[in-house]
Amino acid sequence: MITDINFLDFSPYSTSNGPVTMGDLLKFVLILSFSIIISRIITLYLRRSFKDKVSKDAGETILKLFYYGTIIIVFIAVLPLTGLDPSGLFLAGGITGIVLGFASQNIVGNLISGVFLMIEKPIKIGDQVEISGTLGFVTDIRIISTLIRTYDGLLVRIPNQQVFTTNITNVVGYPARRFDLKFGIRYSDDADAAIFLIKDLIDKEPFALLNPDPSVFVNELGESSVDLIVRIWAPISEWAALKSKLLWAIKKTLKENGIEMPFPQRLVYLHKVPDKNRTPEELKQNQEKEIESVLNYGERVLT
Amino acid sequence: MYGNYDPPFSIEKEGISISVEELEKRWVYKRTLGTDTVEKLILGDGKHIIISPVEPLNTPKEITPNLLIEFEKTLLLAAGARKKIFLTFPVEIGVFISDKGNKNLQLLDVLTLARKKFTLYGPVSNGIICKHWKSGIYSVSPSPNPLQEGIMELTLRNTTSEWASISKAVFSAYGMKIFYDSDVFMRAHMDILNKNTAETGFELQHISGELKSFHPKNQETRKEAIEIYNRKLDFVPVSLTFDMRLGF
């Protein structure tokens, strides 16, 4: 007698959980193959997305972690189809995980921070940033650490956990940045003329932005000078160069037009102790002389 | 001044002095404008020098591809209206070196007689740095100095059902088409899409190589200027537009 057996129902072997059919094995192979294909497609898409945003080293590490992680998870999930019980693997994996977790707490923390840094993107390669008091260019964002080249050419490696949990100042986060320049001029100088000269200089400077508009005004009547403040917005790439250029240009222009920046001044009044033997007329004459000398001192300082 | 030159030559106009002279079996390119002097050595024979207007976004430094033209007076455009106006734009002069047949173009120098100033379009947090130019609004084509200013024929279209108040227009250098002859000319459009958004772009009126561009005055044929920005693209731009999402 010939029995009609469906190929998919054919059981090549049995385990303690029951017989494993060819259908189960086929499902196992198909699901695993499908997950490999899907992981590859997602990896390709992510690789394109990471281009120019994440450093190649870090990007490849993340992609490998994603690719193999997905396959391992799917493999364990479909393992019961082959009749094998993955609970033993979970137990062994769990214990190994606890041991490794304790041993590599910081590394895992840095790694997870690195992944979040890449997702949130508070900084990019090439940005000028200040992180934990370190100011410089971001040269690389790796999976565990971020590399900064300081302005004086030092390479500083900051663990990603520190980068992620500390305040980050991104100097080039916006397209324009403002700088302030402070100048003190003499009380005898014309502040309106100084403001006019400074505004004219700013107007001639291409990188001093028209909008937001620059401002020049008297900020304070100081002890020794009338203090002016100049506020200018500049494209972020030209900010530093323009600041130093205008600082000196304004100083030179003011001087060329007879407007000086005074040194700190003190008016010192000197008077002698009254001589008991002098008559009131002599004392009065002496006081007038002292007042005259103070006035002359003032004139000398102001002219 | 615009055109092709075979070395040695020397030209002088409007305070600009350009020369290519042979010195000790080498070609020396020299350009003077005011106190600014540029000198370059050219090693190669049988080359042409081409002087052409270029996109006005290269001097004093290439920091943005966007040009903001601020109108001297705010313009009110009726709902659904389509009007043509003329503006001026700054001209930059590009000096190129090439093999015969204008092949293998290489930029030698860019200079300008126009005012150089930058501005921010939009707020500080998400604005865009633009080259700034202030222009009057003309109903007929003006006649500016072609070495300093060009003419832009701008077609304004208000696709909304409300009046549009327009005080500026932003254009991207990518897609910019400049033509020149006795003047420097661009034809652009600005479509008002809603209360805060407009789209600007350039009319590509070329056929191929030498092109026919309608001159409002005497229908003369203009040449196509050499484009610095479009040459950077991997593809030939058919229609590139700029979205003014931060008001106009």
C-alpha cells in the first residue's frame, strides 16, 4: 500500500518538543533569508544616510552592529522551528551579558551615547564647538569617543558619554554671529562724529551684515572716557577675521580724525596745611593759586 | 571689455587694467583694480583669454550662492496679477583661460566694480546668508554701466487671492543664466505662492551655444555668459528654483 505523504509534512527527525517537519525547516530558512535581505536593504539605506553626517569608521561599526544584531535576534526567534530550545542560549547569554555588562559599563555607556550623538546630531564633523572647556574643531565622531582639534593644534579625545551629558556650545550652529567692540573716547571729543566714522567703516566692510543691522551707541559715561559700543553681525565663517580687522581699523580711523582713547585719569587736588603765622589775606591769595593749578591740570589732561 | 583675447594683449577700462604679456618664455597675467593687483604665471601656449560676466557671488569671497535684491520701494502686486518689471543686479567680471574652441575652461580671476555687501535673509536661527544688492524698480529697461550693473527682467506672478507686498527677492546662483553684449542681462521670475512663500528662478532661453535672447530695445543677439556655479553641478540645470520661505 502506498501512502500519500505531503513533502511539507514529512518529518526527518523528532525532538522532545515533538516532530520537526520539512515545512518547519523551510519556514526557518525562508524567514532567516528574508531577514538577511531586509537587513541588507536597510543597511544600504542607512549607509547612504550616514554619508557626510557620520565618520566612516563609526558609521560602519553601527551598520555592522545593526546587521548582525538583527540576524541574531531573528535567528533566536525562529530557532524553535528547528526543534531546538533557545532558552538554554538565553540563560547562558543572560549570565554572560551580566558579567560583560559589569565589566564594560563605561564602554557600553560611551557606545550608547555615541549612537544617540549620531541620531540627535548636536555637532557635526568640522563644527567649532566647546565641550567641557575644550574649544576647537570636531575632527571625528567615533562610536566611543569624539575627537577635537583645539585652535592651538592639540588633539583632545572626549568620551561620548561626557559629550552627551555635558553642555555643548556649537560656535557655528547658526549662519551669523554677533560681536561687540568697546571703545572709550575723551570727554572733549565729539561722540556723534565718532559714531558717524564707525558706521561709515562698517558700511564699507562687505562681511558686516546689513541685516541684522549693526549698532553703534554711547553705552556709558565712564570715569575717564565716554564709552561706545559697536555691535556687528557677521557670517559665521568670517566672524573672527572681521572682528580683529574692524577693531584695529576703528582705532586707526578715530585717531586719524583727532579722536583719542584716553588713559585712565585721576584729578589730584593738593593743598598745603594753613600756616598759623599767615594773615587771612595771604591765606586767601594762596587758596586762589591752588585752585588755579588744579584748573590748569584739568586743561592739560583734556587737551 | 567682454570677449575673447589672444595673448599678448593689454586692455584698460573703467580703472580695470588686464594684460597677458610674455616674459622669459612664460606668460604673465596681470590685473589691477585700484590698489588690488593680481599676478599669475601661465605655462602653456596657444591659449585664449575670455572675459565674461559671471554670477555676482564670487567676490570678495565665495561664501554663499544666494543673491538678495532689495527693492528701493515696496511693491504691491494685485491678487492674480502678472507684471513685468526691470531691476539691476551687480556684475562680476570673470577672466578665464581656455584651449582653442573654448574648451578646458579655467577661471583665472574674478573682479567687480559693484558694491560688495552681505546680509541675512530670515532670522538668525534659520536664516540664509545672501549677497545684498539694492535696486530701483523700472518699468522700462534701464541702461547701467555693463561693467558694474546688469539688467534683470523680472516677471512677478501673484498666484494668491490677496495683495502681495514685495520688498525683496532672493535668487540662487545655481540656475542663473546671464547673457551679454552691449549690456548684461538676466530674465527671471518670481511666483508668489502664499503669504510668506515665493519661488524664484531663471528663464532658460538658450538654444545651444550662442543663443537668441530677446532684447527689449533692438532685438540684438546676446551671448551666453560663462557660468561658474552651474559648471560645478554634475548635471545640466533645466530649471532650478529658490524657495523664499522666510517672507518677501
